[in-house]
Amino acid sequence: MDFAYEKGGDVFVFLSQLRWSYGGKNSTLLDDEQLNWLEKTLNNYADKNVYLFFHTYFASENGDVTTAVGNLKNPGGYTYDLTYTFGAKDETRFRAILNKYPNVTMFSGHSHWAYDQQKYNPNTNIGNINSKKTGASLVHIASVSAPRTIEANSTKRDENAGVRSEGMIALKYRNSTVYMGTDFKNGRYMAYATYINKDGAKQTPVAAIKTESSKITSVGKVKKVSKKSKKYKVLIKYKKVEKAVKYQIQYSTSKRFKAKYTKTRTTDKTKYTLTKLKNKKTYYVRVRAFRYQFGYRVDGAWSKTKKIKIKVKTKTKKKVKKK
């Protein structure tokens, strides 16, 4: 369940992971619909501090797992490489979104590393989605139930289930946030896991776009599809719509464009040939343009409907009486 809510002028966004399909660029953790929702939501709150919660962490921008915020590599070569699959289509888009919104701080867990494990990787607990620090901040959360630890040259980790309990307490200031690593088991803060993070630059949300309606400008002559064919074709042309990605054409024998009698075609051209039309039939045609914003398709209004009558005289063979 994905949701967002605003409290005290800040925004909290929770993004759920649908799958556990790590490994392979065809694996995905999020659907397009979720990423569309996320991008639109972050745009709506581009002028506020946003705290995003998601289970899995990202590899560094060059795909290196061992320097990821949330992962480590100890002297024994152990690494917990279950980052978001680098280069997968949803990972690529999610990363691009985080690069776009520096006002976002993303919290993730998954690796469970206890805060003192940063001795193996100084970037284990806090960082940025890119090395220039122009995107979203990343914060790794340990685990309130099982913060994992590992010895210097070991390849076997200790789960610490029920023995240790760690997390973060955040103190919000005017232009920054202090994240205090907390040992909940013993009720104390950990100085070595306390960080000050400047809040990223806020932006003005981009207004929702509109797509203009199209207009059919001409309907060509009725022609045969081929010499031997009994079907006909008609070329229609329509007005170019500014910034349109494609056009959708519908033609039907139903004046109300009932699905059963309607065909829908898509093209990026400002003309289209209707084919396989039957003689002695009346067709209704309409066109609309569309483009995209935040992954959502934004349709323009349908054009006025044009009526096309297919009425062609056909030659009939004369019957010759045999003597």
C-alpha cells in the first residue's frame, strides 16, 4: 500500500515493494503505476521537506554495491549485495526521480547493519543518491529487532535477534536535520552514528499539463485497397497539436463509438489511412492527441466526428444467354 500524508509542514511518503526479485535486469521491485504515483506525488510536494520510506537500498551511482548506503564490505571480503538491481528499468527510473528531488530524504533498511559496522564502510549509514550531493539524501536504518554485526575477517554475520535494538531519532531544525543513532536496548544515543544533514533545495511544483484538442482538416477520396480487393480506404488529415507525442484515431460504424463496432489506431503522424472499409457502409471518425507527464498519459479532447459514407458503384457482369 502506497500512501503519503502531511504533518507539521513536512510530508511522509511510504512506498511498498511488491516483489523480492533481486538479480537480473529484467527483475523489478516496483510497477510503472507505482513509479508514476511516486513521481507525481514528489512533484506535488517539491516545495516541502519530504521523507520517503522504502525497504531496499541503492548501489552507488556507478553500480558499486560495496559502497552503497546500507551495505558494507569487511576485510574478509564479506558483502551483503542485495541492493536494488542496478540498471533494471524500475531502478533506473527510481534513481532518476531521486536525483531530481533534493528535498527528499529516503530511509531504507534491508541490510540490517548495526551502526558500529560503519568502521568497514564510512558510507554505511548516510549519504546521497549521487556523488555531487545534488539529489535526495539516503539514510540507512539498522533494525529494532535484529541489527546485524560481523567480525573484521569473518564471512559469517551475527543476527543479534532480540539481543540488540537500534534505530534513528531525527531532530528537525530550520535548514537541516540531525539523525541520532539510538541504542534502544540500553536507552542511549551513539555519538559515532549521529549525523547532521542539510535539507535539500526546494522547488516549485510543476503545474499539471493539458493537451489541446485536435481537428480533422480533410477527408480524402474513397479508393480501393487494391485492384482485386472489395475493401476501400480513405486518407484523413488532422491538425498538429503542440507537444503531442502521438495521436489516437477511432473509426466506427456506431455513431456512439460502441466498442464492439469501433477500431482504435495510434500514430505519431498527422495523417492516417483508414483501411478495410466496406461498401455501402457509413463510418464515423474522430481523433485526439496525447502526451505524458509523470508517466501518466494526458489525453486531449476528441475532435468533432466526421461522417464518411462509402458508396461506390460496382460493375456487374452481364449474363450471356447460351443459344
